[in-house]
Amino acid sequence: MVIGAGAAGIAAGRRIAAAGRSVAILEARDRVGGRCLTDTVTFGVPMDLGAHWIHAPADNPLVPLARAAGFGLYDDAARQRLVIKGRNPREGEWEAFASALTRTQRAILEAGEAGREVALSEVVPGDLRDWRPTIDFLKGPWDSGKEMGEISCVDYYNALETQDMFCRQGYGAILAKLAEGLPVRLATAVTRIDWSGRGVNVETPAGTIRGRAAVVTASTAVLASGAIRFAPAIPKRQLDAIQALSCGAYEHLIVHLPDNPMDAKPDQAFVVKADTAATAKALARIGGSDWWYLDIGGRFARDLAAAGPAAMKAFAAEFIGNEFGPHARRAMGDVHVTSWTTDPFIRGAWSVAGPGATPQRLRLAEPVGQRLAFAGEATDEGLWGTVGGAWASGERAADQVLRWVAPPAAPRRRR
């Protein structure tokens, strides 16, 4: 049995089914994909409402599957532009920004390589001056969904970093395709998992479903909320890991900017020089369209999402006017916003390990009583925070469950 039909759940279901074993995939929502969802209707082009960057394509197990299924993947050109209150940087400003970013990145990676379980904020160079708010945002809320003081240098160092990719049809469309044909029961929220006997009894509003074992792929935020109860309680080792790997916050404000007021190239990133934590990073002309992401993260994103869509849209308009200028504000059209932090089935972005918590990823992945296996991006050391990491974890958890339900045959004795 698999709890959840996000990337980890789909991967686990495919693996179990491919092994010739029966499997039921229980999904609380009325769709598959979890935090990876493509809207193909609202925007006139496929638009990812959650995960969009295909991270670490050389190591991402979804890349060959997507290509085999006929999806169009292309490289993120990583052409960042710096904007300072509506203007291009003056002489020396780009170099000052690039130096601040490079020196910060180097300090973090050196600390991580040395095994220093300290916060990113502890190793940031002390002479960043007025670039500090910008660097704090880029390396904290935008990169990881949390403030720099809540992120471990070792966990950050472990994350695989290579040039990213995009999918023309949308990342969520890949998952939806790969889920086709699987026995997914939608709108079936799991409320309790009883693993006290030889198998597992999974309680849902539609009744109790019995299985030999369960792969649990709910986010650490959902698990920490108690939305799914366990009987008996899962071991303290896993409970501590769930608490230590809490989810950050990351939201898309999707803005229509026709007529290309900033003369942006398709999929070009815009960095603005920030004064406070109330800032965003823009991704222009997604897939060559007139739609832009304004991405927010960390505490600011969580608070703004809690304030509601009207507050999020008001911030988008203010940001466009202040950072790109009145001509861009006049061109601005519709705004659509996400709110993953307030979604009861998600409750945040991806998992983040704070100082000292990096080992908790492998602890969460440890099997429980040969009946429960936890999966999800939180259990992957190198691809944490990514759809590819969630997929890989689902396959690993499925392999574990298959060993329980179909152990290898004992060697035959010679006569």
C-alpha cells in the first residue's frame, strides 16, 4: 500500500506494480502530483504551480523517463539580470553583487565540506554591506524556503548542484503521465495507520483498507501536524526526524506582463537589490510567454500566504512598480497566486535540515517494524527538496517493502 500520489508515491506504485505485486495508492486530493502540478487551462500555456525547475538532470531519475515519454526538456540558460529600483546596474554594481554572492557561496560550501553543522548565517562574510539583504534572500528563502539561520551548511553542501532544466509541457505533466494506469484512489485521505499486527490497517473516511506493508509519502509538515495517526506511535527516532526536517515556505506569484516591458529573454531570471526580507526573485517570460513568476520564500512567504490572495496580489503590484518601474506596473495584467503553506494536504514547501539535523534524513528513511517505510524528498541526502529526490526515495522504499512481502527464497540443500 502507498500513502500519497505525489512523486514518491507514483514511483513506489510503479515499482511495486512492475514487480507483479498488487498495490493500492491512496491520495487525499482529487488529483495526483502533490506539489508538482501543471495548469494547462488558465494561462494559455502550461504553467507549473509548484515545482518548475528540473534540478540535477544528470542524477534526476525522472529525466530519462520524461524523455522516453516524449516530453520536451531544455536547459535553463541561467542568464541572470540585476535590477536596482527599475534601472540596470551602474559600473561596479554588478561586480559588487557577484562578488558578494560568490564569496557567500564559497564560505557555505567550505563549511559544509568540512562537516560544520552550523547555520548558513554563521559563515556569511561580514563585509557584504548593503548587499546583505539580497544575499540573505537568495541563499535562504529563495534557495531553500527558510531563513539562513535555519539551514545547515552540511545539508546545503550535500545538495547536488548542476545546471537545471525546464519542461515545455510542464513538470507536473510528467508526473501525471507517469501515473497513468496506476490504481490510485483519489479523494481518499488516510487518517490512521494501525501497524500493530502482522500487516497494516489503513483507515480512511471510506473505510479500512488492509495491506501487508505501507509506504508513507506524506510531507514532513503533514506528518508533524498529526493529520495521520499511527497505532502504535512510530518510534521516537522517526518522530524526531520529522520534527527536525520541517518544511519551509515558497510561493509563486504568477504575473501577466504583456509587451515585454523589461525587454526580457524567455526564462530569464531577474535579481533585484533588496532592502528588506519582503522581496522576490522573478523568472521572466516563462516558456516564452507573457507570464512571469515572482517567487517569494521563508517567513515572508508564509505570512503573506496566511494573509490571503488579496494581500499576495497587492504585494506583486507593489513589487513590480517599485523594482521594475511605473512602465512595468502600467503593463501589468492578471495575477494568480499559489498557497502551498495553507494547503492542508501539503502545508509548506520542501524539507530543510537545520544545524545538526542533516543525519535525520537517513533516520527518517529507516524501516519501521517491516511494515512501514517512509519516503519523500526529505529522505534523500543529495536530492532533498526536489521532485527527483522524492521519486528516487519512492523507488527505494518500494524495494524495501518488496523484500518484506516477497523475501528471497532460501537456498536449496544438495541431496
